[in-house]
Amino acid sequence: MKSTEIQQLLNEYPLVKSLIKLEEIFWFNPCNTTFKEGLSFVGLDADDVRDAEARLKRFASYLCKAFPETKATNGIIESEVVAIPAMQKTLKQYYGVDITGKILLKKDSHLPISGSIKARGGIYEVLAHAEKLVLQAGLLSENDDYSKLFSEKFRQFFSQYSIAVGSTGNLGLSIGIISAKLGFNVSVHMSADAREWKKQKLRSHGIKVVEHQQDYGIAVAHGRKEAESDPNCFFIDDENSRTLFLGYSVAGGRVKAQFEQMNIVVDEDHPLFVYLPCGVGGGPGGVAFGLKLAFGDHVHCIFAEPTHSPCMLLGVYTGLHDKISVQDIGIDNVTAADGLAVGRASGFVGRAMERLLDGFYTINDQEMYNLLGLLNRDEGIQLEPSALVGMAGPARVSSNLDYLNNKHLSVEKMKQATHLVWATGGGMVPDDEMTKYLAIAKI
Ligand SMILES: *Cc1c(COP(=O)(O)O)cnc(C)c1O
């Protein structure tokens, strides 16, 4: 971007200055509309999500066999929702804010197979692709028992095909593990910020890992290029994929069912706030879409990003979406939150979802580590840094009277609110890595 263009941007969008200064900010989205109005801009609907849910059900018998750790949930990849009362008390003291209502944690960090939110979208897209291939080849019909796929015959069949993906770590882990299990050849293009243990884990599964010295956008570009030269290679496009998005969106209906079991009410007088860590946007975007379908206007979705990688906030706030990167305004995109180290947001997700999101905020790396340490101390739950960015949400919302007034969220309603912090990763972090994370926390 030219300096004149940046000057113009600063004049028109004053918060860009705070982003450049790496300040923690909270921006409430003025184009937030009702669910009914916003839905038509998504380009997907409840039927698409039902279709994804049905596909995952068809694959459940396969997953049970191929990944015995999914037996407990009958082959459905789902995580627990847990209360974190001790952490809630600590957060009130830490931020000096009265957080009323109840804080819950959605433990996608402990999803089976790959221990992060990517076990939703990433695995779903590989399954959808595999299904398409076997249906086309006439080797399987939708009414068959999909556990048949767990066999040498099908592994042989899939070995004719390959899959490529670019990732900061967790998407590569998810797609690599499921693809290799099915029998695909898979290459994972990892950005510079990807952790060494994630690459090693992939290699131990016999997966080709291509290391890049640049950031996520470049890793994705290399994956895309590799797939273009080979008609049997399928590229999983984290920046634009509707299929990934739908894999994530299934979470909405699942949370609704979990809440019903837990007797948690969400309605006009019992608002639900959900705090979602955002990288390129597919994960939080898809989950938010599913939550909106499940809870309508009673759910308030808020995206959280590192101060060094606020790509979605920047794209939506300026209306430039994927036409601007954080590097364009001089931000380095270097953060301990490797899952969120993305400089340019998905244009698809920003445009599809901007009307359905209440707001965005940024948080600095040290605060993520502090929250990581506090959650470990108070609840014995261990997450990776990316997964902590949502933990600042309840205090940010509870202290923002402008926002609460604007949304007619009275003190009474806030006393009955549910705050759901989406913990997106960390279940597979090796002990020595976790020890290093904990050592950085100042608590
Ligand atoms: C990928 C990831 C996210 C964000 O998902 P996007 O689709 O990139 O926005 C959040 N947390 C963790 C741990 C992740 O790996």
C-alpha cells in the first residue's frame, strides 16, 4: 500500500491507528443486523448445514473403527462444554470487572483425532472429498455402512489421489491425519510459525511436510500451486472453502443440544455471548453461522484476534476484506498464537458473516500467556496460546456500557447471560511445550 493510501485509510478509519500501534481494541460492528436480514448474505442455509451433519453421521461408523478414541461418542467428533467457576472469579479480579451470568468453556481443544477446532472443518472436507470419489467410482452408496472404507481395498483406491493444504499447524495436522488414514497421499505446506512438534507428528504418520520460511498466505499459495499441476490432487482452500465452513457450522446445533441437556436457557432474557478466536475466519465464521441458525438473535458472536494479526477486524472495519493485509499497514503478523497468525482474512467469510457478528477485539500475546497460566492454575485445563484469546471476552463485553445499551442488554439480562469461551486448541501439546508456555505466564 502506498503511503498516500494509508493516510487516506487513517483519515477515514481512525481505529486503524490503534491497530498499527498494536493497542488492544474493541470494535462493535455498526452493520450488525438481525439474523433474518443477515442470513441472506451468507449464501448458505440450514439445509446445507443439515447436509453436512448427515454426511458426518454416515462417516461415524468409519471414524469409530479408524479412530477408536471416537467410540465414546459413536464416531461423532464433538467436545464437552464445561463450567469454569474458579476461572470466572479470577477473571473478575484480573480485569476488575463484574462479570455477571455464567462463563462456560467449549473444549474444542480436546476434540478427538487432532485436538483443535480444525478437527471439525478440516476433517469434514476430507471426508466430503473422499465420499465424492467413491460415489463417483460406484464403490459405495450413501446407504452403505461406511466402516467398509476402513480396508485395504479402499486405501488402495484413495492412494491414486492426493490432497494438498497450507497451514499454520492445526489444519495441516487435522487434514494430514485423516487423509493418511484413508489412504490419500497428502502434502502439508507449513508456514514459518508452525510449531516443530506439529511437523514431527505429521512426519511420524508418513505425511509429507513442506516447510516455508514465510507466513500462512505463502504456505497456502504453495499448496494451491502444487494442486494446479496435478489433476488428481485436491487442494483444501482454507481461505475460501464453503465445505470447510459447513464442517464448522455443525457445531451450532450440537451446542444447542448440549445446552438443553445442561438446562441452559438462551432466549430474549437470557443472552448468549460466544467468544471465538479468529485466524483466516473459516473456523469462527462457520461456528458463528451454525450458532446463529441455532439461537438466532439471542446469540452474540464476537471474534478475537492477536494485536499482531488483526486481519479480520481490519478487513471488515475498512470494508476492504481480503484486499488488505495487516502487513499493508506495517503490522508484522508475528504472534505466539500460531493458529491465528494470518495476515489476510478470508474474503468469503468476512463478506458472508459481517452482518451477523456483534464485534471484534484484539489481545496481546502476554495476556494470552497470563490467561493460559490462570486457567491451568484454577481449572487444571491446558490450552495453546491461540485458544486463550476468547477468555478476555466476558470482561470486555461486561465493561462496555455503550455496546450493552446499544443492544438493549440490561443489567437484569446480563445477570442471566451465558458467556461461552471457545477453546480452540491445545489438547495435543507435548508436556515440555506446555511447561514452556506456563513459564511465560505472569500470574
Ligand atoms: C485455526 C485456528 C483458529 C482459527 O480458525 P480460522 O479458521 O483460521 O479462523 C483458532 N484457534 C486455533 C487453535 C486454530 O488452530
